[in-house]
Amino acid sequence: MLEMASAKLVSLLLVGPFCAMLAQKKPSSFHQPGAAVRITHRHESVIECRVAAADGECVEQRINAPAGVDVLWSPISDPLISTPTEDRAPLRVSLPRASGSSSLETRVPAGAWQFSWADQQAALRVPPGGRLQVRLGTISGRCIRDQKACKLESNATRRETHVPPEYALAK
């Protein structure tokens, strides 16, 4: 009986400090409440312009283009969210260089964030838990009307960013 009591005492002495260490340890980024954010980017290039017979408007012929892009997420302060910015580090997400459309899902800690890509920026609130999707789009080139013809302006770029309205923050 004395041996059994000694064994229990030894196990408590060994396990007790380990449990206390686990209780004091800050949770890792894997345990931070946040959301799974899917980022998609669609990229097309205009390769030809023609005049539509019906209305005389320019019609673009497009092809898929490389859709890889870097998105930088920076924490910003928001009085409605209790997660301080110093508890969150900036994130860089690189979408694969697939042709036409590229997509990647990543976990973003809860809080207010500003993300930027190319010449675009948007601010949003990432809720704890759940999922959301951010859509990015690029069209390289455009058609412009020139008297009776349509001409390709290849150095023009149009970009758009879509954040679900329920998560968007005013700029």
C-alpha cells in the first residue's frame, strides 16, 4: 500500500508542473479564433476588339491569363472588436499562378484587417469562426471606340475587389 501511495505521489509531482505549464502557455496561432477566408482571383486579357453589328459597341475577345497574385493583410484597429492589433501579425498570402482563376483558403485571426493587392485596398472585419470569401478580378487591356472601329488598348488594366457587405468596413 505504501508503494502505491509513493507511486501516486511521484506521478503527481511529475505531471503537476507539466499541467501548470500547459495552463500558462499562450495559445498558438492555430488556436486563435478567426475565420477560414477563401481568396479567389480571376484574370483575363483582352486580345481582340471588334464592332458589334447590332449596336455598334465594342466587343472584347478575352483569354485566360496568369492569376497568381500576392495579397498582404495588415491588422487595423476597430473599436467594435476587442482583439488588439499588436496581438495579430501581418500576413502575406500568395495565390498560385494558375491560368484564368486561382484560389487559396487561409485562416485569418479575428479582428479588423486591411488587405492590399496590386493597386487595390479594402478593409474588412473577420469574425471569430465561420467562413468568408474575398473575390479579386483583373482584366488586362480594353477596347476603345475610334470612329467606326474598335481599337485594343493593351496597357489598360481594370481591377475589382469584392468583400461581402456584411464584413466590409468603411474606408
